[in-house]
Amino acid sequence: MAKSQSKTAADASVEHKSRRDFIVVATYAMGAVGAGAFVWPLVDQMNPAADTLALASIEVDVSKIAEGQSITIKWRGKPIFIRHRTSSEIEEASVVSQDDLRDPEGDEVRAQKPEYLVVLGVCTHLGCVPLGQKVGEVRGEYGGWFCPCHGSHYDSSGRIRKGPAPLNLEVPPYSFLSDQVIRIG
Amino acid sequence: MSASKFSNPVVRWIDHRLPIFSFLEHEANEYPTPKNLNYFWNFGSLAGISLVIMIVTGITLAMSYTAHVDYAFESVERIMRDVNHGWLLRYIHMNGASFFFIVVFVHIFRGLYYGSYKAPRELLWMLGVVILLLMMATAFMGYVLPWGQMSFWGATVITNLFSAIPFVGESIVTWLWGGFSVDNPTLNRFFALHYLMPFLIVGVVILHLVALHRFGSNNPLGIDTRGPQDTLPFHPYYTIKDFFGLSVFLTFLAAAVFFFPNFLGHPDNYIPANPMQTPAHIVPEWYFLPFYAILRAVPDKLGGVLAMFGAIAILFVLPWLDRSPVRSARFRPMFKIFFWILVIDCIVLGYVGAKPAEGMYLLVGRVATVWYFIHFLAILPLLSVIETPRPLPQSISTPVFGGGGGLAGAAAAPKEKV
């Protein structure tokens, strides 16, 4: 009975075929929009929350860092290396030929003020924290940082020189608010 | 089962080894369903969808919730203010709980009215009562998690119910608490159980569906289907009807979420829990109010607890209390009257449960409590004996196509236009 009914219904609707198709497609489309509107909040709730984003920038007083010393601070849950470089380190970093670099980048581009190098202390290979911040730690063959996980060597500008890491240590967005204070993020 | 049912060779290959497509085809597509189901039969699928909505929003809320007495309240406020769309997820979850209970209550009363609990669907009905119990436990523990004043004192009062058990009551309550009052261990385990129990509900729902599909849906006439002329394939006839019902349901849910999100809640739960001070007037969530009224109607601690749990336990034996062979209230003139009295009785209990337990409210609550039990324990068994049911139609199709049955004229007229 159901079959014969739907058959006659189909016969009768031939002339309205396009109108019925339109209604069906429009219904599916509205359903898809509704489902999407419900799914998006479920997905987006995993993105950083407003209070997490509010902590995304910090200010640091760099005047306390003696020449040749580094500090490590936490920004967005990751370590930031701020190094007050000696003149010989700056010299070393600026004379390197771009041809010797895996990820060519000039030191003057990486450091807004040559005395202070600000980089993300996260190895670009697989995310370990390289050594070289504390006095006495291994600083690698190029006098910068050395990642103990898989042996990546970074120079005094935080550029990759040897080992598996593909890129230089990332320079976070920062600016000097005054001569002593920088804001990261 | 023939493999040629599917034209797609990949589907056929899989189905031969894992008959998932045959199963779906059989249970969801061609599944023969009585053709005379009315809109009260939408509430089963609505309950299932409510469960899914609750699980999905609940899992996402759990990603931002902290089950610790020092952080729980603040983490919920953080969900409301800082987490992306957190307010939406929480309001859907909060109001979704209420709507879930509305849907399930309608579903239960539909079963009561049309005798869906009678043979051969007794286990189907009892599994439903198990689902109700699990839902109540889940809802209660969920209400504790925001760790507001109502959360804390609700948890204290409800867990103290078990102290009414003779001899071991106190030990059981201490065990439930994991300490000597509702505290951090209690909150932690309630969170763990609140996360677990919906999945238990899913398991029982699957059993509920297996039992349902054994004999198929009951129907408004309460008579068995007698062949293809009495049924329609579930798809597309009832899938489209369920979707229509769903869109109406979601409209109401959205209206509550967006315009009255706290209408069914209690403002005191936006005050952080304070173990040193009980709010002046504590009430459970609205869906517990009838049971709360029964608890308070009995002037004895153990008696009250037994009456409250008995009000649900009695539903388990309902198929054996109502011995009338006629299922649908349409053909039971006396049962129909008492059914509506029971509905009013439950509403009265809910109303009284929200009021202070004193004076007139207490008296009305007691009368309504006694009536609740009289209905199930005395009236239903008695009706089975003294009531004369009206004659049943020959089959579902008979009244539609004429030729007998009291409903012929009324039901046939609109159908002829199809």
C-alpha cells in the first residue's frame, strides 16, 4: 500500500519536480547550516580562552642582565631566552657568511638592538629546550646553544648551524618600550 | 538474507563479513512501524537525541572544568566568561537536562496512557525505569559540580538520605562522602561518576531498543499489528516525522537557552558553596520535586526515604499491578479518568515539593502521596477486575477503511485525502 501510494504521489508531482527538489535541497541546506552552527562552538571551545589570550604578552626589564649573561622567562607556557651578548658574540654573529647558514638570516634582522638577543628557547627540530643558558652548560660548537635531545648546534644569534633542526630559533614578536623594558607578544 | 540487497559491491563485500548494513537496513529503514502512531511517539527519539546533546556538551564542558573545591566554582565562571562559546555549551547542558526530563516524563506518561508496559513489553518498560533511575543519579551529581550553595546543600541532603538505613546508614554516608562531610573527595568522585553514568545510560538505551525492536512499537490503539497493511517502513515515514518533532523540540530548547537560560535554575547556586551556612530555603531541581514532596510527606526519616524510592520502585512492578488485557486507555473509560487524576496528582506533588514543608502544603503533599500509591497499589489492580473495556477494533487498518470499530468515522475522514 505504501508503495502504490508513493508511486501515485510521484506521478502527480512530475510537473512540480523542480519545486519539490528545491524544497528538499533547501531543507538539507538548512539542516547542514544548523548542524555546522552547533558543531563550531564544540570545536572552538578548545581554542585558547579569553583569559589565556590575556596572558599572551609580558614585559621584561632587561637592564638587570649583566653582559654575557642570559635569563629565561616564561611566555605562553614556553621559555624565552634573553641574552645580553658580549661584543665578541655580536661580532661572531654578524661576520658569518649567509652561504654557511642553513636558514639564512642576518643577525641585524634577528636582534633589534645587537646587545640583546631575544629568542624562543624551543629547538626547531622537535621542541626540546636547548642548553646554554646557565654558566657552564654546553653551548655547542658555535658558541650559542646546544640541544641535547638530537644534537642541534645554534650560534650566538640562535641560528641553526649543525644537527637535525631545520630552522633558526624563532624570534618572538617584541618591542622596546624604553631602553630597559621590552614587551614580548 | 540475500547479499543482492545492496548494489554497491564494496557495501556487499563488507556486509557479507560484517552485516552492519543489513542490520541498519532491517532496524532503521524497513523496520515495520505501526502506521497510526501519534506525536507522543516522537518523545522516544527526542530522549535519545537529548542524551546525545547532553553527552556532547558535557564532554566539552569537562575540558574546561576543574573538579576541586577551591576551583570548581571559578572554573564554571571561567567557562561562562572566558572559554570560547562556553556560556552556550553550559546553558545548553543546564537547560538540556531539564528538557531531557520533560521529554522523558512525557515518554513515561505516554507509556502509562497507552499501556506500553504490558506484555510482551514488560522488560522494555523496566529497562526504561532503569534509565530513569540512572538519569536521576546523573542529574543529581551533575548539579553538585558547579559547587554553588544549592550544589553543596543538595549533595548534603540527598547523601544524608542513606543515613536513614538502619545500622549501616552512617557508614554508607561516610563511604559516599569519602570523609565526614561533603568535601573535595565527594566532588571528585561525583565528577567521575557524572562522566561515567551517561555511558551506562547509553548501554541501557541500546538494550531498551533491542527490547523495543523485538515486538515493535505499541500504538495508540494498543492492539497488535496484523501484517503489512498495519505498518509503514520506519524510513522515511517516521524518520521525517521524528525530524519534524526534533525541530520543534530544538526551537523550544533554543528559546530557553537564549532567552531564559536561568529560568529553571536557582539563583542561590550562583553563590559559592559555604559549608558553614545553609540557604534559608533549599529545593532540588524541578524534576525531583514530586519525589521530594513524597520524601517530606512522611513524618519519619526511614519511612520518607522508603516512600520516595518506593515511588519509582513501584514502576518496576507496574506490568503486574495492571492486569487488564486492554492496553490503550482509549478503550478503558475508567482507567482514562484515573490516569488524568494521576497526572494532576504528580503535578500537585511537584508544586508542593517547591513549597515549604508546613501547614497546608504538608497536608496536600500527604494526600497526594497517599493517592500516588493508592493509584498503583489499589486502583490499577481493582480496575483490571471491575472495568468493562470498550470493544477493540479488529486491526489498525479496520477503522481506517471502515467495517467496524468505534473509531471508523473519526479516523477515516482525514485519511481519505491522502
